[in-house]
Amino acid sequence: MDIHGFSLSFRDPEKESQFLDSYFWLNLSHLRLCLILSAIFFTIYAYTDLLLARESLRVLLIIRFGIVVPFFLLVLILTYVRTDIYKHFWQGFNAFFVFLSGLSYIIITALGTPPYGHSMYVGVIFVLFFGYTFIRFRFVWATLSCLALTAAYIFNAFRIIDVPLPLLAIQIPILMGVNVLGMLAAYHLEFSARQAFHLNSLVQKEKEHVDEVNRKLENTVRDRTAELLVSNKNLAAKLEELKRSEQERSHLEKQLAQAQKMEAVGRLAGGVAHDFNNILQAIIGCIELAKMAEDSSEQRKYIDEISEGALKAADLTRQLLTFSRQQVMELKNISFNELIENFLKMVRRTIGEDVELQFSPSEGPAQVRADRGQLEQVILNLCVNARDAMPKGGRIQIATALRSFDEDYCKKYLEAKPGEFVELSVADNGCGMDQITLNLIFEPFFTTKGYGHGTGLGLATVYGIVKQHKGFIQVTSEPGKGSCFKVYLPSANGKVTRISVPERVELVGGMETIFLAEDDESVRRFAEKLLRSVGYEVITAVDGRESIELLEKNISNVDMAILDVIMPFCGGEEVFRHIRRRRAGLPVLFSSGYGVDAEHTRFVASEGLELIQKPYEPSALLKKIREILDVSKAGN
């Protein structure tokens, strides 16, 4: 910052002019406030003249209100009315203002009688303080006016009022000290203001430089943007062309997916129709043979054949439900090793004698919580799949093992979950599979067999059962090297439910009254005859509306209700709600061809109600009814 050391003026005249203009507007409010306060103080101190200087009161009042206060007000008005004139002479006005203010106090000290007159030097000190600091005009002018005022007071003290020397010895050092401190303060204030102005000037220059750079950048960006707009227009045209190509490809993919879906449905229809036609053929043939049979023993043989065919049909339906994850599960703690040992005979009969079957159980207890029938379905489906891969015979190796998976393992295999698992592996030395087939084996209705030789639900059913049991499955295979399926189910703790040999169930009945609601006539007729044959009284209804009407009349006489879930007019759930409103404690059994996870039957599981799934055996229905009635009586 290039300035004169004493005057603090900038060496650059233009910069000095700019600073003075800025400094004036910055301090104008201080100047106006100082003029107002000075006029107020001079007016207030007239009261001291009245009390302490009555003999000179007239002269003092003339000085105060005839010269000093009018001058203050005149300059104040000038700052508002003609600011331009005041701005041109503001340093001189301020110097004269300070000097006049102090001089008025000096005159008062000369006219006032001691000790009042001697005490007025305090006013001079007050004026010096204001002149150096509060008014904030330039350091040079403030110094000149304040030193002139100090010299006038000393001259007055020595020549006019004859201030006692001891008092003067105190006043003069105080006045000189106030001047020194005031000069330092005024110098610091102006220097700080000039320094701030200089820094602002530098910032302004840098800002102008930055603005210039920005303008150049904006021009560059504008030119570049114009080029990019042209490039974008060309790119947009290419993207539009690619978009059209993508839309055409997407349309073709949808057509392909639809064709594959229809092909899969066709495979399902062909496979299911093939299996059901075989079953129906056996049933129809046995019915005709039973009609032609002459003795009851031969008829009984054909009836057994019919019963076996019906069970096969029910098994196929159950497989479809398992695939759709709507099969009712009966979860129990099961020893996997024990289950496989007991099921191997069935597997051997199914796969034939030309396939060697080996089983290697785990060293520790392989215990899971699962549905026994569904686990047997998994084992059988995997073994049948392995057999079909070995048309000339071969070897199937079944094994169980205990596995523990951590987070690192699960990161490699996305379907895996951390925890303790029981592993079931089924390996064969058959023809194996390529990668394309591996990617499709769990797809519903996918099969590598010829048309009409399978539904394509075997492995899809395995996948559905494993998922229902919160497990996962992994497959490894190569063409010519066989395949290995590994099923992982969460291990369980607790008491194992042992496998019991099925006993012939005795058809147990009772004397209670059963309300039966079933819209299918043949099922209703069969169930009614069955119930009546074991001693039950039966009231039947063909739909939901008739059920509600009959229950209104007979609900007090009914001991139990059997309700089909889906019926005309209103379903079993609505009839059940009606029963709960009329007789909350009446036991109810629902029957349905759907599982508990189906949309129509979901309320059964959520409310903890009883459900028997169609098709059911007569003994199973009677056993279920008897259990519910006995529990209801025990509770009452």
C-alpha cells in the first residue's frame, strides 16, 4: 500500500480522490450524529451556567445559543440540503466545528468565576476526544484543529484567567496525553480505513480480471456448445435409429416369449392329458370288467384297481399343487437318514432292477423339520430323473451330510443362506447335461423326454418343495459324466417323530349331527352316505345361500359343520362368519381342492382353522371329524 507516512495520503491522486469520496459517505452518519449530540449537550449544559455563573449568564447564553448551537444546526442542515457543498469542504467544516466547540468552552472558562471556570477544561477534553475519534475526519485535519484548540486553552490559562499553577500542572499533562492518544487513535482509524479501501480495490481489480476471464470462457463455452448441439443432433438421429431397432427386437422377444409360453402350456397339457388318460383308461376298463364279473371276489379285485387308479390321479393333482406351492404341509422333526432307509424299497421298485442304488448316511444325526411325504417326493423325483438319464442302466448314489455355510460362501452362491444345513445328494453316472439344459431344468413344464412322456413337473416340483422348506438346491453336470443334485435343508433340533408302520384305519363314527355344505353333487352324495353309514345325522346344503337359510333353522341342533370353501352365491368363509355370529363355539371343518396358501383358502391358515384337502380318503375324513368333535367336547 503506497501512502505518505505522515499525511496517510495515497501517492496515486486518482486513488486518493476515490478514497476521500468513499470515506466521506462512509462517515457521513457519524458526522450528523456528532452534530446532533453536540447541540444537545451544549443546550443541556446551559443549566450549569444558570447555577454557577449567574453574573456572566447573558454572555454565556449568547455564546451557546447565538453562535455555537446555530452553527451546529446550520452545518447539520447543510449535510442534508446541500450535501455536494458540504462534501467539498467537509474537512474544513469539521476542523472549524471542533475548534469552535472547544473555543466556546475556553470562553466559558474565561467568563465563569472560579472554580466553575477552571472546571470547564473538562469540556475541552471532551471536544478533543470527539474530534480525534467519533467525527472520523482525516488525521491531519483532526491533529491541526485539536492542537490549535489545546494551544488556545494554554494561552487562555496563562494570560487571561490566571489558572493556579498547581492546577495547571495537572491540566496541561492531561491535555497533552489526550492529544497523543487521540492522534494515535485518529491515525489508526484512518490507516485502517485506507487499508480496507486498498484491499477492496485489489479485490475489485481481481473481480474485474475474473469477470474478463469468465467472459472469455463464456464465449468459448458458447462456441463449444454450438458445436455440441450439432453433434447431439447427429447423435439423437443415431439413437432414434437404435431405439427403433431395440423396439423391433423387444417386440420379437415378446413374440418369442409368448411362443415359448404357449409351447410350455402345450407340453403341460400333453403330459397331464397323457397321464390322466392312462389313469382314466384303467378306471373305465376296471368298471366295465366289474360289471361283467360274476362273483364278488372278482368284482373286489377290479374295485381295488379302480381305487389304485384314483389314488394315482390324486397323486398327480398333489404334484401340481406342490409345484404351485399350494400343497398343505405337515411339518415334523424328521431323521433324514431314517426316512431314506425306509423309503429305499419304494425307490428300488420304481427305478427297476437294472439300476444300482447305493445310500451313504451321514455320520451325525441328519435332522430336519419337514413334511415327510414331500421329502419322499423329492427323493423319488430325483431318482426317477437319474434313472431316465441312464436308459441302459447305471448307478445312483444317495448320500446325506451335515454342512455349515458362512457369509463368504453365500456371496459365491446367491441362493445359499448362512447357517447349519443337512445335505441330500443324488448322483448318477448317466448321460449328463449341457449348460443350456442346466439353465432350464427347474423351469415349469420343461422336459427332455418325447411328447406325451412327461409333464415337465418333476424337477419343478422338487424346486418348489425345497423352497417351501426354506432350503436351496445346486446341480453340477457335464455331458457324458453324469449329474449330481444337492439339496440343502435347514437342520433342526428337538424330538424326532419316528416313522410308524401304517395300520388299517377303523371307520369310526358317532351319533352327532353334521351340517354338510358341498356344491358338487357327487362329492356331496358320497360324503353324506359315508357319514350316515357310520351313525351320523346329516343336514346337507348345495350352496352358501341355502347353508345360511338351513343354519338359521337348525343351528342349535348341529354339532359340527363341514363347509366347502368355494360355493355359488357365497363361499365357505361367509357361511363361517355367519356361524360365528350365531354360535361362536360350533366346530367347523373346511374342505377344498386348493392348499392353504391359495387365495381362496388363505384365511384358514391365518385364523388357525381346520382344513382337509380334496381328494381325501373316507378314513381320513372320518378320523378328522372324530378328532374335532372329541376336542370340542373336551373343551366344553
